[in-house]
Amino acid sequence: MGFLSWLSFSKKRIDYDIRQIVNASTRSAIGRVSGRQTYDKWEQPFSWYDKAVIPRDSYKSKEVMENLKIIRDLNPDASMAIWNLLRLANSSHELEVISKTGVVDKKATDLLNEYAKNVGKLYGGGADQLINVLLLTSYTQGAIALEVELSENIDEVVDFHAVDPSTLDFKRDEETREINLVQKQIDGTYKVLNQETVFYYPLDPDVSDPHGRSPILPVLQIVFFQIEVLKDLKKVVHHQGHKRFDIKILEEAIIENMPDEIKFQGPEAVRDYVQGYVQEIQEQMNDLEPDADFFHTDSVEIGMTGGNSNSANLDITRVIDVINQQIVTSLKQLPILLGRNEGSTETHGTIQWQIYVKGIESVQRGIKRLLERAYNVVLQIHGIQGTTKLTFDEIPTTDRKVDAEAEQIETTTKIAQVQQGWIDNDEAALDMVGHEAVNEPVRVSAPTAVDSGAGEGEQTGNDSQTDSGDQTDEEGSRRLKKKSSLLDRMKMIM
């Protein structure tokens, strides 16, 4: 027994030593690769990028953003897309403060709601108006920025200010290697902003690019193409769509009426005579008033031409349809929201609407994060321990009638499962209403199929009273009918 104990001790000792060696080796291996091993494109050696400031792509510059603002406000489709977004995304919201215990702090919530009435003073005051500004910026530039202004004594929040994201940049600190949010000053220097009071949130940022991506940036390409097409279409309409005078000058009449002295002077004299004759007629026709009559010799014939918009070589409708489709896609909209009624099934329409709402919710998420951080600063200034929770009203994506019918089917299924003993009443209540049952289940009458089976069984039972030997068979048949009817009912439900 002593030898076995010594052997067991030796084995444990060896296992311990091996574990220590493996642990030390692992730490040593990890230590050799500590820190970041990769580099971003703007900080790689021998790159053309300025290693201090993270550069913007050319299509994300301030000039491009200004062009987007112009198109957003002047183009009818882009303006309609903005209108739809602001009305759907900013219907209403709720503001709460959650304490460390996980419950709503009513006093702190009332405090923030009072602040919410006065923030964004530049835009008329009120969080709703400020949210509109942030939504507009996010949809246009693909980023939002917000600054919390504090009083000189840092004991009060003065206001919330929306900041133009195109005026902000990111710069790496050469000493700490941290990325700072900066703003270029008039003298060309960069001011490091306090990220405890100035917040930046990009929409769908790319790798090594924290600036964000504008959702409507592709509209630039198609809008410029649309403008060119409309200009060309205008020329076509003027040239082919309207009737014009067809003035014909008869050469034979000119020859017959030409004086003999002109004919004998040579080709130059004839050419000057003809050109002067034609020019005189042109001036006469150009000087006519819209309601003037024509007076001319028989050497001039006047007719009408044009006015035929049907051309085998021109199908402008198909070109316009392609442009419209491109505009709808670039603005991240549904055709019906831009006044284009395209055929779609109810199922496809519902799916398209759900996808569109998800896009709105992604934009709302950035606003939510930014305002929650700003309101948390208010709580810190007042010494309140808690977390702000901002919730936008949910945008309906389904039909209430369809939802009610689905809930009715689910309820019927749960009742059947409870009656069959598959689940208990509390489990069914948790699935349906989110809490345990508050009372015992009410026994509902069986469906028609079961009633029909039971009635037949009872009648058979009454008939079999005259024959006691067949009573057992009749009861067995009745039970089989009940079971069969119940199974049919469960198939219909599920």
C-alpha cells in the first residue's frame, strides 16, 4: 500500500511539473507577439498617406457632401426620400434612466425629460427637432456627431449641439498611439476634442476608415445621368414633338425669274443673287409675328412637318424606367414611397417593407447611442448613478389582423397541449403572455369533430344496452373514434 501511495504521489508530481512547464512556455510564446502586429493602410511604411491624420476618400470629402446636400434639397426624388425618412424614423421616442438595481429611476427620468425639452436651442429647442437634424445628417453623410456643452464651472449642461461630421477628422497621437477625434482650425492646426463630451458615430464604416459611408452617395452618379438625359430629351421634344413650318424655295422659279444681266455676269453673280434671295425669304419668315399671315410669290411653298413623337429608333420610356429604378435603389427607398406604383404580391410587399424598416432602425440606432451618451453626461454632472435608455417607437411591419389570427391559432394549440398533458398551465402561460398562469385553466368544450365522434359512440352505447355482450366492443369503438377525431383536430390546428 505504501508503494502504491508513493507511485500515485510521483505521478501527481510529474503532472504538476509538466503543467508548470506548459504554462510558462505558453506565456513565453504569447509574450513574443504582444501588441498589434498589423497596420492600417494609412500607416503602412512607404505609403502616400499622411500618417498623422486618417485621410478621407475623395468621394467622402466636404465638397462631395455639399453636393449631396444640394441634390437632397433640389432633386424631387431625393427630397421625397428625406421626407419619408424623417417622418417614419422620428415619430416618437421614450426616455428612461435605469438604476444599478435594474429598475427605472423615475426622479432621474423626469430630470432628463426636462432637459430634453430645451436641447438643440439652435433648431427651436427640443429633442425631437435635434433628432431630425441628426437623422438628416446621418442619411446624407453617413455619420453623426454631437457635442455636450458644459457650463464654465462644469456643474450644468448648457445644450446639445449637432456637429457637421465632414469638419471632423481622426488623428493618431504619436506618443500614446491612440486615435483622437480632431477638428482643423483656421490656422491649419488640429484641435484634439474631448471625447467625453464630443461624440462621433459612423454609419457602416469600412476597414481602416472610421468616417462612415453615406447611404445616398450613389445618387450622384444617376442624378447627373438623369440631368443629361432630360436635356437631350428636351431637344428631341422640341425637334420632333412639335410641328414646324416647312418652307420650300423652288429652284425652277428662281431660274425663271432671274434677270438676264445676272445670268451673263457669271457664276459668282448667280451665286450672290440666289443666296441673297434665300436670305431675304428667311428674314421675312423669321420676322413674322405668331398671328401674322403669309405673303409670298409662287417661288415659295409653305407646309408643316414634325409633330410625330413615335420613332422606331427612340424608346424614351425604357430609358426613363431604367433611370427611375436606379434612383429608387440609390436612395434606399421603395418604389411606392417615391410615387412609382409597381406590381407586387402581398408577401413580397411585406418583405420589402420589413427590409426598409430595418434600414431605418439601423439609422435610429446611431441616434440612440449618441443621445444616450449625451444624457449620461447629464446624469454624471448631477451625481446620479444610472444609465440612460432611449427607445424609438416601433414601426409596424405586419398586419394586425394577420397577427391576431396567428395568435389565435397559437392559443388554441397551447390549450390543446395543456389538455393532452404535454405541458402544464404555467409553461403555456409563459409562452403566450410572458408570466405564469394566474388561475387554473378553464375547461372548454370539445370541438365539433370530437363532439360528433362522442355522439355516435353514445348512441351506439344506448343501442347496445339490449345486448350486454356487445357493450365492451361498443365502448372500445367509441374510444377509438374519440382518439381518431382528436388526432384529426390536432392536425388541423398544427
